[in-house]
Amino acid sequence: MGSCGLEPDFDEAPWPPKDTVLSLRTGKKKPLAGVNIISAINKQPRVGKVQLRATGFEDDERVFPPHKSPDNAIHHYASQHYASWRQTLPDRAPKFRTGAFGENISTRYLSESNVCVGDTFRLGPEAVVQVSMTRQPCYKLNHRFDHARMSTLVQNTGRTGWYYRVLREGPVQVGDAMEIIDRPNPTWPLARLQHYLYADRDNAAALREIRELRGLSAEFVALCAKRLERGAVEPMDGRLRGAVQVPWEAYKLVEKTRLTPRVARLVFAKIKEDGEEEDGKRTPFPAPFPHVRLKFGDPELVRAYSVVGGDTQRFEIGVARAERSRGGSAYLHDGLREGATVQVAPGHHHHPPPANADTPPRKHVFVAAGIGITAFLPRIRALVSESAHVVVHYALRAPDEAAYLDRLPPHTRVYARRLRVERAVPPLDHQAMVYCSGPPALRAAVRAVTRERGYAPGRVHFEDFLGAEDDDEPFEVQVRSSGQVLRVPAHRSLLDVLREAGLDVEASCRTGSCGTCLVGCAEGARVRHRGVAIDEETQRNGMLACVSRAVGRVVVDL
């Protein structure tokens, strides 16, 4: 282990002025809005005196077991940070108000730059508290602020807040004074601690010094010891992204048949702990374009596939074997045998943008190429059953690659050669909806033709779940902030390479479907965009790290 960079100058922190409690809050455990996560982050203001115990303020609850430690008795957040957040994220400005970060108390002047590890404060007339640690932001902030990268932003900016342990109990109320009475570690402001937690993360000398700081929490002492013992930094993905929240379930491959020389049909059934098929409630997948994420192989891979048919108990997918597979399609074709177990989680289900309710689509035009047809089979089947007007244009590399032709309407137009998009897309029809799924060139052509003919964005829908792996070439990425140049091999994603270099890039679906892993890139960069999570405007200076690829070298902003 060794230092990965020069330490910024950290002199003795300024002695903080006497401060005043501006807000005092406590909270009860309850689900976060819109997600199945229990938290007590939504703390409410308290009026009058509240008794401070060794475990925290009366009636203040905690969910995460480590947060129940006496070292985490009080969470303090600097009130001045809220103005900075409103400038950083102006579109979310109304969310940044006192209490938003789940703090128990806030004051006017104290911050991570003038508060040190071990600082002891008199809080109110009787209580005495000691700074134990900086807050380590977690994925719940992403849900709290409806921003996929919020936890990472909090960590990177250092606007984290901090915790106290209670040395002496007593009553506290808004307006009480808060005054420092002891400072055992004057050269260790919380900002310096954060530097070694998140920037110069493997600095052995600093870690040895940190773990000896008087007043440091047991959690951080153990963290430093583990880094020194292992010679490596602990993974941060689970904390920042909430990867543990992915609802993976075990399924067994029960049928595997070849539909064409390149396309295999795979049927999976949910299984119980004993490996037998589960006979549970047959719940349909969310319409109209269902897909799932599969986790399989060694090394472990995560891929997304459109659901061709079935329900959450038993479903079918179609997989095309890429000529230069990055591992997924090759393994499912050649390595996965009937009876094998994989992990399955729901995908990020897409819905077309809402069309004008006054003129709902009455004509549905589907333009698909190769395995891209699987994204639309459930939707086509539902529309045909409703006697809707459906037109399908299905492009193939060769006549023998027509997978699922028997599930398409009899009047489907099949193209064994080039599909002329300008003929497939009708002139502007305010009652028509156009759908497209296939390689980037096809999607680009459909986007250009529909735009030229005046189709509103809500009348065109694109699907892309990484059907193509054939055009992957190695490229280089330069991180603008550090100048670091990294090579991205043909079989690896930009996301994986950035993370291996110690850069915290948020991600969720890994299939170009959710947009969480969006990174900035220089406008005009040669990027082969994949996925459907970002529009053409965003593609001008951004790319999805999980699926998109560059040509030559690209400069990225994280």
C-alpha cells in the first residue's frame, strides 16, 4: 500500500465559534416514498426540550444496525450546505431544505472544515457530546432526492454531515448554545478524514494515524484496520448504489431449443430452495415491453433480455449468439445446460412517452431487425388480440434467421436484404405510433425519418437491450479531472474499467436502460451510443458507461 497522491494542506483547523441549535429533529421508521425501503431519514422538527440519551434523542429511531451504535447517537448537518446544493442541483432546489439529509441538529457555523475528529461540545445546559465520525452517504439519499448519483455527489463534495457520541445526557432544545470545550486532534478536521476515506484511500501511514485518533468511532477504527490488513480498499458500490436492493431470485433453465443457426429459445422457471419448480402465483410482467436481468457464469455476468412470453413463474427469452460475444450470448448458447440455475431480477420496464390523449394511436408500425423483434412480441400479440391495425417490418441477415416468425401477424413484411426505412415509416399520420428495435444504424435511420416527417417524440418508441456485440473495438478513455488514461478492451465495458481504476461511477441495470451510469464526454467525440436511456440531445456530450463505446480516445467527466 502507498499514497496515491499528494495530500492537500491541512493545518490546524480554526477554533469554531460558539454556535446555536437552529433545528432539532427526530424520526420514526417508515417506507421511503415510492420505493420498498424502510428508513427514519424523514425527521420532523421538535418543539420544546427533548431529552438526549446515550443512544440519541428520545423517540428518534434507526433502521440500519450500525446506526444504532452509541457512536452514531446524533447526526449533525451544516445548514450552510443547503444553499450550495440548490446551486449544484437547481432542478431539485425545493428538496434542499433543513432536515432533508435526516439530521438531528443543524447550526449556523459548524462544518466539516472547522470540526475535528474527537471535538467535544457542550450542547445545551447539561449535555456533552463528542465528534466520532463523518457520515458515509448511502443509496437511500438517491431515493430521498430522486437523483441516481446523489450519494456519490455527497461523498465527492464532502458535504456529508457527521456524528456524535453522548458523553453526558441532558435536555436540548432549539436555541440552545453549542460550544467546544476540548479538541484532542486539532490537525484532523473532518475534511482531512474524508480525503483519506475517498481520495488517497490506500495511504498506509495516514490510516495508521487515523485509527489512533482519540474519539474516533469503532466503525472507522475497524475500517482502517481492514484496509491495512488486506492492502485494499473496501468496495463502496453497495453503500452508494444499493446493489443489495436488487431482488435476485433463483430460476432453472427448463427448456433450451435452437430456433435458427444463431438464435436459441430459453425457458426459465422459478425454483424453491430444494431446486424444484415453485408453484406460486402466476403474475404477468409489466406491459408493454417486459424484460429481465440475468446473472450467470464465472466470472459473473449480468445481461438484460426481452421477455418473449410467460409470467414471473415461468418465462421465455430469445438470445442471438454474437459473432464476437463479450461473454453473455456465448455462455447462454454454449455453456448453460438444461437444469442449470441462474439468478433473475426484474428489468427497468419501459413505456412509450404518453401520446396525446385526444388522438390515441390507432395504427402501430413496428420496425425491427434480427433478435430485436423479441422486444415487441408481447406488445404485438396484445394489439392483434384487440384487433388493432398492426404493421410489422422485420429485417434479417439471411432467410434462415427468421426467429419467431410464427408469432407475428400473417401480413408481416420480411426483408432478407436491406430494409428501406423511408418506405417502412409512413408519412406523418397523427393516429400512428412507430416502434423500432435493432442495431444503432437502424435506430438512427428511423429517428431521422420520423423527425423529418414531423412525428412527435411521443409517437416514436425505441427499444435496445444489447442485441449487438459484434462491433466492439478497444478504445482509450482519459479522465478529465486527473488526466489518467485507461484502455478499454473489446470485451470490457467502460464502466468496469473506470471502477477498477478506483473511480466511483454509479450504475444499476448495466444494459443501457436506466441512465444511472451516464458520464460526460467531450462534445463531438466519436461515440457508438447504445441503450435507450438517453436522448439524442444528451448524447452530444454524454455516454452510458455500461454499454456505449468510443472510437479512438474519449475524454470523460465523472
